[in-house]
Amino acid sequence: MSSSVLKKPVKLSCIQLASGADKAANLKHAASQVAKAAQAGSNIVVLPECFNSPYGCQYFPDYAETLLPSPPTREQSPSYHALSAMASENKIYLVGGSIPEFSPDTKKHYNTSLIFGPDGKLLGTHRKVHLFDIDIPGKITFKESEVLSPGNKVTLVDLPEYGTIAVAICYDVRFPELAMIAARKGAFALIYPGAFNLTTGALHWKLLAQGRAVDNQIYVAMCSPARDMSASYNAWGHSMIVDPMAKVLVEAEEKEAIIEAEIEGGAIAEARKNIPLNTQRRFDVYTDVSASGVKFEEPGL
């Protein structure tokens, strides 16, 4: 495993937002909350999945924005430019939740996260790799693949002052291979904008956050929309930040909130010293999934 190096302590915050049908209002509200988090001292700020629109297959095409060629115009992607401004005006690293994307080249829709630096420049992107296609009888049926297409790369983003983060989206958290690859390539945190529902959230949201943390001995941040029972999709909420020993450092409830925690490299080093998984793995018995054939997202889009 590559050594996971967090160069210096950093304050990370997750913003649990309620979003409605008005995209411009959603962007304005997100900007006000990002400013609050920055004013409170956060250096890395995370927004929820589909923060600029309602969540649902019926909404993705209408709210989708064109991101390529990059940078897009303001008309093509008002969310891109709003996120860039949030990052630069507040001098923070911003994991911009996700937005629906339409690619004129492929004629396909994606669920895409944009990550910006303190100068407002795009540092990386992540197209949701695993699409949320589930059927729990009597509870919930959802099929993102009816509208969305999957991304096909692991996303690692270098933050020069701090080190490397991994960014994935919601259902991606259920697939430990993606997280293992990111951790073994040196990420100090796994960051998941997500929108679990009242069924899967109650069952697995905290469990998965803690599982990915304890598997990989790094920090995990899960950022959800706030719960709106009048919406067609009811998010679980409970945004949280988990440490490398799987302790929940901070957790929101279901309403709008900003949660924050200071994360530092010593906790990663201590966890790996006390329980040395990285030196005890048996790659003579099973394959190291990070060893070869992995596609990584290039900087930018």
C-alpha cells in the first residue's frame, strides 16, 4: 500500500442541503452555506449529490448541464461557474456534490462531481461508476440506468497543501474495491456525496461509512441532502465524518446542517500501527485490486 500522507491537519465540512425545483435558488443557497462553512474555518467543503436539482430519474435530463469542452460557458453550465466562484471566493477546496451532466459527444447523461481548488480552477471530476438500480419489494424500486450512463474511472484528486482525496458518489460506496484502490494509491480520505433513502439509509448508510473507514484505515465523509418529505425522493440525511478507526466524529440529523471535523495524519498512522493490515495482506493468496488495470480520472474533465 502506498503511504497515506496527510501533510497537515485540515478541517473538513459536509453541507446537508435541501434543494428544490429552482436551480438558480439552489445554487444561491449552496453558495451561502459554503461561505458559512469557510468562515467557520473549513478548508475542504463537500456538497450533497444532485445539490442543484431534485433527485430522481425524471429530473436528470431537464437539469443536465454540458461540461465539455471544458471549461463550459455559463449558459452551458451555470453550476460549474457557481461552484468555481464558491471555491475561489472562499479560498477553499470544494467537492461540488454532483450535478446531472449531458455529453453532446456520447449523447448520454451522467451523474458528475466537480472538484475545485481555492483559485477556482477545476482539479478533478468523477462520473458515478455504479448506478443505483435496486428493487426492494414493498419498499423502494429505483433504476438510474434508465436515464444515466456510468463513469469508468477511479477519481483521485491532489490537494497540494494536504495530499490526495478520493471522490465517488453515493452507490459507489457499496463497492469496496473502488475504496481499496484509492486508499492503496495514497488517499487520506474517501469523500462520498450521496442521497440514500429512508429504506437503504436506515439499513446501511452508517454501516458502509464505517466499513470503508475500517477496511482502509482512512477518513470517510458522507454528504447527504437534507430530508424533504414533500419531495418525490426522501433522502436519509445523517451526513457524517468517520475516522480511520471507524469512530463517527460528527453526524447530522435529517434537517439542513453543516457538520465539520478536523482530520489529521496521526490518526491514520496510529490506526495502521496498531492494526497493521497493510503489512498483513496475503497477495500470494488473493489479488491486489490496485496492482494493475485500473483506470484513473485525469485532472479536469
